[in-house]
Amino acid sequence: MTKQLFIKTYGCQMNVYDSARMAELMAPLGYAAASGPESADLVILNTCHIREKAAEKVFSELGGIRRLKEARQRRGGRMIVAVAGCVAQAEGAEILARAPFVDIVVGPQAYHRLPDMVARAGAGQVQDTSFPPEAKFDHLPESREVAGVSAFLTVQEGCDKFCTFCVVPYTRGAEYSRPAGEIIAEARRLVAGGAREVTLLGQNVNAYHGAAPDGGSWGLGDLLRALAELPGLARLRYTTSHPKDVDDSLVAAHREVPQLMPFLHLPVQSGSDRVLAAMNRRHGASDYRRTVERLRVARPDLALSSDFIVGFPGEDAADFAATLDLVRDIGFAQAFSFKYSPRPGTPAATAADQVPEPVKVERLAALQALLGEQQRAFNAGCVGRTLPVLLERPGRHPGQLVGRSPYLQSVHAEAPSERIGEIVAVRIAAARPNSLAGIVAPPGRAA
Ligand code: 5AD
Ligand code: SF4
């Protein structure tokens, strides 16, 4: 008999990937996707610890799940509740204590044990937040049924950088790179399942240093060059990178590998050397400028994205002005920006010189105004151009499809659904703040 599985995913693409793998792992045990948590025999919250009050949000979500579980029990049914992801890793014991109806707490490195944990769930709460990353990839199932046009593939996990604001080194553990052969095999299966684009994922993806198929070790540049050889794999991307780990081989890949799309998310966090040092970012603002310059020499049309934190402890007006200067100098196609918020257990959380909230609010508004202006200008600059667009899925309006430009912009265009999976030339007619719209060029002009 089929059972129903509902997974709610928070946070980054890595969690989206992990959720898909958990669903695949449970499928042989008869679990199929539920339309909502009400009807689910197993509910998994795949949580994220990056944002402020992450644990609070999980507890409030769990309040709702508890009511559904009780309602199901009153009808004579059963619901197993699992908390996965980074909040599970960081606060597992507290979850089990505060939410006794939670059956399973499973950290990101222990997903391969989920079927066993589900089997044991009847006999009381089970927790696995251990950290053996190799084991996880060895034990996850191989099969990927339908990949979707654009697929994610985790190549690296964890982080050894210890930026002073960040929980990732604590929740995701030490850096681990999967062997290249395993990644190439998974990419092959994704392409066989219909993927045209693969985005390589890692918390610190360009620190990748996996075992090469012929012995030795490969960096991310080598891996990208090898993946570019796969027939049918039209587009490659990778995220998230650290500026310190952009090596010559990776820069060369941006020049040499046509499948590697001209868009890079390269978080800088701040434009002030003083703040960057306090963040333990291991590079200065001019290093970032030079890295971007090297990348743009290799790939002149490279569009950049970044993450920024304003109001980091000790950030003064001059530091913030340096961030605005850097943004003006580089020019970003898009970006994410956040107010600094203390994460328990990280060094910056206990720094004495915390920036007052109103100052953070004001700086965030100023930074977002500038970044928004740059994003609108970048999108407006695409109007009148013809861009190759990978059509991914139906749009909101009938007859419309949505795809991605090389620069990761969403592009809306009218086209029949049979064309999903094709890369078509789209003449861009309009730019909106977060997307483009255009007209598919007649066949024969395919990009
Ligand atoms: N406060 C604010 N922003 C943070 N980020 C990570 N930790 C914090 C924090 N404590 C942001 C960084 C990172 C992105 C994923 O989230 O900019 O690159
Ligand atoms: Fe966190 Fe990224 Fe710094 Fe690692 S490199 S500690 S994941 S911000």
C-alpha cells in the first residue's frame, strides 16, 4: 500500500537537493508525494539555520504539524514527524525535548539512515546528527527518475572557513568533496533523465578538491571541463563560491568552457577591509576587485551576483561607504543583502560593538536601493538583444513558458509546451525588476 510523504523545504538549493534525495530514498518503502501535510504518513521539515530566528520558525511550524498529527491519531491514523536539515543538526536535543511529538531528528549528514529511523520511530524518538559525510553519498540511492530540465548536483558539502557570522561550519561540518567519478556518473544519469542544465552545489563549491578518476585530485575547474564533455549537457553553473578559492584553473574554465554560463554568485559580504578581516573572510576588498577583473578578462560578459551583510559588529559609516563604493565599481546583475544578526555560537554574536538596529535598517535600505538600481539597469540593458533561453516550465499564463537566460534571469515567452527543454533564441522585448519577457525567434535562428 502506498504511504504519503510530505516534505517542506526551507533555505538553500542544497536543501532542495537533499529533499529530493530523501524522497527518492523513501520511494522504495512505498512513500509517494502527498499534496499536503494533512494526508501524510510521514512529514519531513527540511530546515535552514541561516536566517534569524530560524529555530523559532521551526517550532511554530511544528505547532501546526502537531495539530495535524493529533487529528490523524483521533481518526485512528498515524503520522511520523521528522525534522531534518541544519536546525536539526544545531538544535536536535532541544527539538526532541520541546516537541515530544517529533519522532525523528536527522542531520544533513545522516539522511541515508532515514528509512531505518522511520522503521524505528514507533519505539520512541530517534536522533542522528553525526558527521560522516562520505557515508551519506555512498548510501544514497543512485536512481534519479525525472530530473527536470535544470537539475542540481551536490559536489561538495561543509565549510572550513569559519566566517565569524556564520553557522554553516557548525551545522554542515567540515569540508568534504565527492569523488569526481561519482559526480560524472550522477550527471550522466541526470542528463539521461532529461536535464539540459546542471548546477553544481556546495556550501563552498569552489573549494572542491575531489578524487580524480585517474588518481590524484581535481579542482572545480577540472570537474567543469570533464562535465562539459557529456553529450546533451548544454549548460553548467555552480554555487556558492568563496572569493579566496577562485583559482587560475577555474578562471580558465570560464574562458574555455562554452557550457559554463556567464553568471557567477560570488559573495563579498562587505567592501571594507577592516570588516572583512573581522568577518574572517581571508581576503580584502582589492583582492575581490582583482578576482572579478580576472574573471571578466576570461569571460567579458560575466554577470555577477553577491551576498552582503550590513551592520556587522564594528561597522562604521566609512566601512559602509566602502561597501557602496565596491558595489558601484563592480556593478552587480543581482544580489542578496541582509542585516547582520547574531547566531548563537558564532564569534561575532558576542562582539561588544554591535550596530544599533536603526543604523542597520538605514544602511540596508541604502544598499538595496543601489543594488536594485543596478539590477534594473542590467535587465533593461537586455531589451532588444536576442538571448539563448533554456525553456524550463509552463508560465503563469496559458501558452507561456518560462526559461532562463545565460545570466540566470527568468525569461517569459509564448511557446508550445513541447519546447520545454530546448534552448531557443528569444528577442527580449521588456524588462521587469525580476524577469524579462520576449518573443521566440523563428526556427533556423536558434541560439
Ligand atoms: N547575519 C546576516 N546574514 C548572514 N548570512 C549568513 N550568516 C548571517 C548572519 N549571521 C548571509 C551571508 C551569506 C548568506 C547565505 O547569508 O551573506 O553569504
Ligand atoms: Fe559560512 Fe560561506 Fe563563510 Fe563558510 S565561507 S563560513 S559557508 S559564509
